Amino acid sequence: MDVAADAARRFLVARQMLAPARSVDGGPDGVLEVFRRLGSIQFDPLSVAGRNHDLVLHARVAGYEPAWCDSLYERQELFEAYNKGLSLVPTSEFPWFRGVIAVNSRRILAEHPDVAEQVVERIRAEGSLTALDFERRQGSLVDWFGAPTNVVRAVLEASAVTGVLGLARREGNRRYYDLIERLVPPDILAHKVPLREQLRYKLLSRYRAHGLLGIAGPDIFGGLGRAKPDPELPESPGRTALREELIDDGELVPVRVEGVRGKRFVLPEEVELLKAPPEPGHSVAFLPPFDALVWDRGLLGSLFGFEYVWELFVPPAKRRWGWYVLPILFGDRLVGRIEPRIDRAEGHVSVLNVWWEDGFEPRRAESFVEAMRAALRAYIRFAGASGLEWAPHLATEKRLFASAAGRQPSDS
């Protein structure tokens, strides 16, 4: 099946529930509707502009409030699992997301069996606890930056990854761990899925979350083993064989997209949408760094003509943009990027910078100014802020989008 580039763009934003933005009915049911479509949403605790999963949901759910997702989490309808990074996944899918390939986590537990036993037994006796409830212990473990890390914290995290413990709740970035059998219903917990089936399911989940992935991409298929058979995982034939199996079984349909190298794959139930994608309308959405739509940076370049680099780990002097910048989606085009900050102490949102794509002129783009104002008002409401402050050098943008300065709860 050959697909024109403009049809592929319209398809992606439609199946990503962004055509138009913030169009899913609000409330916890709306949040679950997004999870039913995407399967899982990446979680990241950084909250300078909002947590990643909240921003994903804010872009799709009308009047989104972080409390909606938090309540589902606290009721154990969602749980944290590793699926292309730490993600929130419906609890009903727990059997397919046990940490069976968690090599590093299993190594940590094997190297510190005494700490692992003490941690589990104390939680069993006392209920959910955090790393701060235990005496800090130093050892040979180091963090990403080579600094010594707390062995107890590492053991708690490893126990959660491998399915011995689970996260009962979060208070800010503080994680409360409990026994997995207290967090997952017995019938779901009792459902054991073979490794091969887990890997097949999780591979399909990546295509389900994005909508038009290919066969490769940095970090997109992480945690699923190698592309070819791996002697260390004799139950897995490798990602390539699993993908071919999904194609043969009709669970993935290969397509060729104009201007995009290699095959792409869609779910069979979405082929009709790909053949006749709707016009996206004139809404604006701000996309976070781990939104599924921006997973495939190569596709953003070839299909959208948009270069996106998350510059968190880029030295400040070498950054072209900022370290937490959100791409601006207008209809089916990525037209710029915005760098907002939520100042909870002062009760306002600060816009530190805005960058427009070459050739895009906000004033001249049909309906863009009103769509951007609506997106800013919705973001102010999401942030629980009373207003918007623009950096001094953004005087033009401040005048252009002036009506978004105040809080208007009725906007979604």
C-alpha cells in the first residue's frame, strides 16, 4: 500500500487523537479512552512544564486535570512498567509487562540478596514504604553520572522492575513501594505469560502507541531484546522474527510512505483511516518530549520537515533551543516550539522562548492566532495558573496572543 505524505500526516494526527487537539471528553473516562487507543504513555517525573504523561493527556483530553490520572493510579487501574522507558499501563495488561528481561535489575538483586530480603520483609510487615524509610546504605552501585547511589533505593527499584514490588502511589517524586500482590488483582496476577508472548505483545504495543513506525529507531524498541536471536534469551527468536510473525498473522500491515525510507506498519483496523484520513482542523497542541508522536525523530524530519532534539543533556552553550521545549502542532504540521515554565509559587506560567519554523508566519497562517490563543488558555488552566508572562524579547508574541493572558477555565 502506497501512501501520500500529506495523507500520512493527517492519519498520524487523527489516530493520535490530536485532530483536533483536546477533543476527548474530559474526566477519568476520557483518560482511559486515551490509554485504550495508545496502550501506554511514557512517564517522566520532570515537572518544569508539566509531567510528560500529563502533557500527553492535556493535548488530547478536554479540560484535563492531573488529578484524573492520579486517581486512576491510586485506584490501581494504572500501574508503572517499562515499555520504551518508564510508562503508565492499564493494570489489566500487567501479565504482559512483568520485568522478565530486566538484566540489570536482576543483577542488582543477586548482588544484594540480604538488602532485598530485608526490604521485602519490612514492607510485608509495615505496608508501603519509601526509600527514606530505610537507613541509607552505600555500596558499589553508581548512578548514571558515576556517583555512588543508595543501595536500598536501587534494590527497591529493581524489585519493582522484576515484579516483586510495585508502586502503591507517588507523592511528588517520592515513590511508595508495596508487595505486588497487594496492588494487582489476584486473577490478573495469576495470569502467567511466556516470554515469547510478552515480547510479541510489547513489540506490537510500540506500533499501537505510535501508529506508523518502521523497523528501527533510537530507543523505540528498547527493552525487547535484539533484532536477531539472542543466545541469552533462548525463548525469544528476536525482534525481526516477531515482527514478521505479526505481519503474517495480520496484526501489522506494511505500507510505503511518500518521501520516507523503508517500510512502515499500521494496525489492520486503521487501514481505512489511512486510506481516507480526515482534515485535521485548525487546533494547536503542545507536545512533550516523550509523546508517542515525536518518538521517531527521523520520521519527523522526513514526513514533517521538523528537527527535534531534546536538549536536556546538551551543554547550555551548545543548545539551539532550550532544555525542555515542546513542539507546536498546528493541524497536521509542526510549526514551531515553545519553552514554558510553570511557576507554582507565583501562580503563573512563564514563556521563556518561542521558535517558529522557517517560512511559518503566525499572522498569515489561517486561524492560527486564535488556535494558539486557545491552546495557551488551556495550558494556563492545566497549570492551575492565573496568567501568562512572556519573556521581554517576546513582545511580538505577547501582542499577537494577548487574549491568552488571563485564566479562562471554560476553554479546553
